Amino acid sequence: MEYAEVLDWLYAQLPMFQRTGPVRYRIDLEKTHALCAALGHPEHGLNVIHIAGTNGKGSVSHAVATALQARGHTVGLYTSPHLKDPRERIRINGAWIPQEAFVAFVVDHMDVWEELQPSFFELMFTMALSAFQSAGVDRVVLETGMGGRLDSTNIFPAPLVTAITSIGLDHQQFLGPDLRSIAGEKAGILKEGVPCVLGILPPEARSVVLERSMRLGVEVHDGLPDPAETAGPEWLARNRTVARQILRLLPGDAAADEAVLRAGPAAWGLRGRWQFWDEDCLLDCAHNVEGLTAAGKALEALGRPVRLVYAAVADKDVAEALSCLPETVHNHWCAAEVPRAMPVEELAALASSAGRTGSVHDSVANAVAAARNVRAGQELVVVLGSVFTVGEALTALEAD
């Protein structure tokens, strides 16, 4: 099988929350443990840094992995979801898993997939563990998928460090209706005696995490801010504080770590988060209330008029998300090409009822092209709304 054929098989055969939504989400660790056993326990011997959070966990994971690599470690990084290519999820010293290795893993274990019927996430996670074990990595940075307690990544009894970057309202149908419930799920990654780093959490969420940490004998470390840091988005500064403290708990060269943290998301290999395509186009995967609010504050600080390209997924509270969008010169509504996408006509109607007018486009690519073609003066074209939206926008920009 060729790589494209394997991807078609995976998308057709395996439940995939990223594309199809809640109906495909699996909440338990039993299948992950069974897969690891069938694959010869690729999780054994890995030294893990485990990072959860509503927002920021991807940025922190990339920053920590890059700093550890700069220290001379061989580093495995597992993240989700992906923008364009599933191989983005599995990196060894910054390099994606090769297509040949991806294909071989899927094809060589067809009997396992047929017997155990994993989800897409479960298969990708165990592929990452197998790749890391084969490469002999000495550090693994794991970003949780959703929640923490029952996430597939939560199979390690003794990580080196855990971290919770932020807690906000997202995925309430799985994690609970309020911040305390969600905090309880995120705090499920805490392990007895393993230090945990916290970002800035709402008081009711922080109290839940602290209560669990006391029961487990977990030392809690707050993120370390840099008082000299004034430039850049506030959310990025917050994420750096968490990454900085994680690295302080893993002995190394603090000055060298700081150079990596200062270099920013592009140097960490992080795409789609506050990514400038050129000086007049910005892409960001913010999609929930916390993320969109933070993006709005950062955009306001830039002091430029915004021309927005926006799409949403139907299983989110889109009306609430619309209320968090920044002030704009004009809105370009669209829909990504995934089953979860909210139809653009429905999005436009919701936006109109919320007092936000805009033009309707039949694809993300066309919305981006239209926005860039009509922008004037200092206007900044900003793409927001989901990983899918940004992924399709990047594909269009690269083709153009």
C-alpha cells in the first residue's frame, strides 16, 4: 500500500473524533493498554513529560521538546490534532515519522487492528510509542488529546513531570459541565510523587488540582514568568512560563533553554498558532472561548484593522464563540471540508443574529483568497476557528 492508500483506509475504517466529532470519541484506557500489550509494550522504558490543558498544551509541548533537543537529548514529541498530515503528530528530534515507517506500521499490524478495532487516536498514539522505542529516544513529550484522566496518553505511572497549562470550558459533553469538573479530568494526569507545573488557572479549577495534588503527594510548581518579557501575545508569555518551569525541573542549562523559549513558535516547529504567513496574513487555531478571547486580546494589541476568515465545527457552542471574535472590518464566513463542519449558511445565519455581517464563501481557500484580494491599507487577514480551517488555509496559501 502507498501512503495515500493507507490514509484513505485509516479515515474510512477507524473512528476519528477530529473529523467526525463526538459520535466517534472513545472514553477509556482499556483499548490503549490492550494495543500496547499486542505490540510488545512499546511504552516500557520511555521517560515522559506529560502535558494537559484546555489551551496552550501544544505550544508548551513543542517548546519543551525543542529545548530538550537543544540540550542534546533524543526527543520524541507526540501531539494532536494535525493540521494537514497525520505524521505531524509523531516527531523525533523535530522530524516527522517517515511515510515508509508510517505505512509499515499500519500494514504490518493489520491483524491487531482487525482484532482490537482501535480509534484513529489510539492507533496513532501507539504508532508514536513504537517509533520512539525503536529510535531509542531518551525523552518523550506527550500532549494529551482531550481531558487527561481517560486520555490514551495517560498510561504512564511515573512521568518525569506533568503540567496543566490552562483550564477553560471546552468539550463539556465529555469532561463535565463546569470548570471544576473539567479540572478533575485534567488533574487525572497527576501521579503520586511526580511534580506538576501549573499555568494560570481559574480559582475553582486550581482548587480541584491542588486538592488532588495533596492526596497524591505531588509538589506543585507555578509557571515561572520572565519579568523582562513585554513583547508578543499574553497567551504566549503564559505558555513560556509553564515551559520554563518544566525545564527547571529537568536539570540543564537555563540560559540555553531561555534562548529556545525566546525563539518562539516558528522555531519550535509549531504551525497554525499565531503564524504569520506574510506581514498581512495571520493564522491561529483558536476555537474555544478561552482561546478566541486570548487571540482577540493579542490582535487588539497589534493595533491593526482585522479582516476575518472564520469557520466552525457544529459540535461547539458556535454562538458563544462568535461573541468572542475580535472587531473586524469585514467577516468572511466559510466551512472546512470535514463532516464536523458547520454549514456556512448556518454559520452566517448565527452570525447575523449576533449582529455580525459578512460574506459567504464555498470553501476556506476561496474565503482566504477573497480576503487577501480585497484587503487594503494596514488590514490584517486573520484566519480563525479550528485546526481544519487553518490547515486548509495553509494548503491554499502554499499552493498560491
